[in-house]
Amino acid sequence: MWKRALPALLLAACGDFGANPGGIQDLNFARDLIDQGQVPPASAFKVEGMLSEHDLPLEGPACETTLCLRGAMALAPDEQGEPAGWLQVGLSSNVDPQTFRRPSLAIIATVDVSGSMGWGGGDEEHPTPGELARKLLGKIQSQLGEGDLIAIVTYGSDVDVVLDPTRGDRHEQIQDAIDDLDSNGSTNMEAGLERAYELADELRGQADSVRIMLFTDEQPNVGATSGGEFETMVKEGGQEGVGLTIFGLGLGLGTELMSAMAHVPGANAFSATTPAHLDQLMEQSWPWMTVELARDLELSIEASGGVQVAASYGFPTKEGGPSTALTASTVFLSKNRGALLVRLTGSREQLLGMELAARLRYRETGGEQRTQTLALNFAGQTPSEGGELYQQRAVH
């Protein structure tokens, strides 16, 4: 089962880092399709991805625990122009950016070398998905150190371990293996991930955390091809302590599969279609994408006076799941203080007079269960002439 403690040097009581739930972490794919004059599929638009891209800090007392709950309310019309209340939930952490030291990593880089990735094609300005993978692998390996391990598994028509588990400071050896990557037929992602999880099991205990990093354009055509099949595999791995970070590459990305895999315990996902995205990803998300703070987050809300929870946004859930499922399987450390959003319904008078109680429950990396509560209301605050009311700037 998933249970481990972060190294002591990770934590510092004066810190105020951010935290974001897992799932899709950006909207790069959707934006670039639009720039190319194409219509993105609905699955390319994920609210958690949009919210994760921004720093939306909420004011509150200094954070003294691994994960802190903050909240602020607003009164503003919904998309139909009807009165609506809004609760923005912010997550912060006591991890201090100045003293943070990344836990050691055992990475199993699992690389799609199928024909659709276009290994060896494209140019510097418009690289193929395969060349984006090569560049990103190079950036990641350059950040590894003596305490880390990395192995590289490739899958196409065949599955190969092209780099056995290697100490992270052997940069030349690792880069040579990356430079040698080339196309190999069809796309048997299932077989590739099965081998990756076998390696991950062997590496458990040799680093603070074990994480599979999947580099792909998400177009499997051999073996398992549905989101449900991969979801089961990733979920079982996550329960055993093996995380998954998906790098969806290129404009041919299959987002439905990525979404199905990214919401399960220990998983997150990023997309990139240009070299600039890779630079941004490393600057904004490395190494926070690899650091889990909590799992099994549940947010429950009680409102007085007939006010009801109508919908939630930014909570990674299985595609087609209930819109008011206020849960997140994993929370990761982040430079951004992201947001979760809840829409409330009632009459204008009910919303202005409501007493809102929020309770956050989660499980820390060491296994400890935590509960935090928050009480909010609009007492003493007056709406604007337009009828809107925002408790904090970040909610506006």
C-alpha cells in the first residue's frame, strides 16, 4: 500500500508553497490546436488543467501543516445570469521553497517509439513527438543526481529495456541511450507499461519515490487500447506506491486515454507540442510534479438556509463522473497555489445570508489522516451596485 514519509529536510514550518490535485495540468494541446485552426476535442478542455496553470493565492494564516485549506466566497451570476454563490478552495503547504530538497527518485522512462512519434523527423522549430520526447528526456536526466536512478523502457512492435537502472549522475551514459532512440513499428503501450511496472517493483526501496514517466502521443493500436484498461493498470500501480507522470506530445495526442489514466492515485499529466512548452514545463513543474503531499482528498460542504452545492470544478474525476464529486486522489507540491471551485445555488437572499462550513480530509504521505475545517459567511460585507461580491481578489 501507498505509505512513505518525505525526508525531514523537505519540510519547514515557515514555508508557503502551493499544492495542486493530480490529473491534467495544462491546456497546451487545446490552445495549439486552436492556433492551427483546428477544433479541439471536448476532452482537451479540463478545468483542473486551466486552474493548475495559474497562481491563485488566497489570504489566510501561515500554513503549519503539509497541506492547508483556505477559502473565500463570491456572489456573482452564473452563465445563465442567475444568482450564484461561489466557493474557491485554495491549497497551500508548509514546504519552504528556500529549503526544499527533492526526495530521491527512481524513474522508469517509458518511451513510445512507434512510427506515429516520428523519431528523427521534424526540425528545431517544429519537432515531431519523438524529438520532443528526446529533448524532454535530456532535460530531465540533466537534473538527476547520485541518489537517483533511471531506466529507459521503449515500446513499439517490441518492448526493450534500452537502459538498465542507472545512477542519475552518469549523465553521459544516460544521454547516449536517449540519443540512440529510434522508431520501431506499432504501438503496444500495454506491453511497455507492464514491463515498466515490473521494473518499478524491483526498484522500490532504492529511492524515496518510484515514478514511471510515460512519453507518448497516446495512440496505442496493439494490445489494450481503451482508457478503462489502462486506468486499472495505473490504479493498481499507484496503490503499490508507483506514481505515473504522462507527457502527452504532439498535435495528434489522444486525450481521452490520457485523461482516464491521469486521475488515478499517484498520477498527473502534461502536454507539449513545442520546445517552448518543454522549457516552461521544466521551469514551472520540475521537480514538484514528482512530489506527492497527500492522497484521498475529500472536501465536504454544508450550507445553511436552503443553499445547495450545484457543481464543482477542478476536481480530477473519471470522465463522465458526477460533477459534484469533491474528491482528488492525489495532491502534488506546486509552485502555483491552484484552486478548486464550487458553485452554490439559492435565492440571492439565501446566498447572502448563508453560513458555509467546509471540511477537508486527506491522508499524508506517511499515512496519517488529517482533517481541517473552515467556516465562511458574508457577514458585514455589502455587494457592489451590480450585485456582485468578492471576498478576496483571487476569487474575482
